[in-house]
Amino acid sequence: MLTRRPLFLVLCLILALVFPAAASTYQTPESKALDNIGTFINYFESTKKRLPESWDELDKAWGKPLDEAFPLVLPSRRYQLFSSPLDLRLDEKRSLHLVAITRKPMWETTSTGDADETTAFKGPGRYVLYREEDGNLHYQWFDESEIQRLWPSTGQALPVPDDEPERPWVMEARRLIMMNRVGIGIAIAMVLVGIAVHFRGKRRERAIQQARKNERFGFPGK
């Protein structure tokens, strides 16, 4: 028979699943693509002694369009490539030498634990591909509010936004998260119904016991 303490613990567990803790970042198709593209731009620069001037030039050097190599990301459509790096000033002492940036704010998936299970989102924000002092390229995520605050230091306008839909893995994550939360919602409803039935049964049982006592001692029923 259900008791209050187990029911309370069940509810706490379900609510923890519905409202997960703050999420941490993890590898996504976007970050993996940027990692590969950054490595290839490093190779291009080492052989050509300059940065690529366009996505078309990178496509030819790669051997096929990068949008075909990374169809989920579509880098040439979603990213602005800079042939001369832009200096994005972070503070008085630090700047990033930008080589590419997401054209418009996006949402990205995140993980809530070590198992890398997609259960949350971060954003809106943008990825930037930047060059370190040693010449190597790396990517970094910035929330859109931070981009808006820092971007004027480049002296240029933000790229024209693309018309591409939301990333497919983000849409799929939204669907799975919604299904998960609907399932948890149903589970919560079932627990609440169980609680109501349990306590209704307890009240009825007490009422029956009281009625029997009244009959036994000759008290009139209420």
C-alpha cells in the first residue's frame, strides 16, 4: 500500500527529471564540423601562405563542397568567412582573431551529465572560429547578448542572417525532449491519481471503522 514518504520521493525524482540541472556543453555536429574545418583552414594556410578568400576556394581545395561534407551544418550558408581575421576585443588585454562566425543566432543542444544525453538547450548564441597566436584555429560559443556587446569592437556590421531553418539535430532534440516531458507528465498525473485514491480509500476505511464502533456501542450513526 502506498505511503506518504515513498510517494514524496517518487515525486521528487520525477520533478528532477522534468527540471534538470544546469547543462554543460558537449560535442555536436556543429562543433565537430568547425573542428574539422578549422584544421583544414590551418592546412590551407600552411600550403598557400594565406587564409582562404571564400568558401568556394575552400571547396576546391577540399575536393568537394563543404556543404556536402557537412550536410547538417551547411557551413558555407550558415557562416561568414573572413579572408582577413577580425579582431574581436574581449577586454583591454585580450582579443580573438575571428576567421568565421555564425550568420545568425542559433540554439544548440547540451548535455546534463557524463553520459552526454541530450536533455537541454543553450542559446541563442553563435559559434566563432578564431586563430590563436600560434596560428592554430579553435571554435568557441558565445551567447548572443555577449556577441552584441563585443561585436562593435570589430568595426564591422554583423553578417547578413541566413534563411536556413533550425539545425536538424536541434529540432529532433526538441521533439524527444517534449515526448520525454509528456511521458513524465503522464507519470506525475498517475502518481497524483494514486495519491488521491489512496487517501480517499483511507478516509472511507476510517469512516467504516467509526460506523462499526458506533454500532457496537449503540451510538446513533451520523
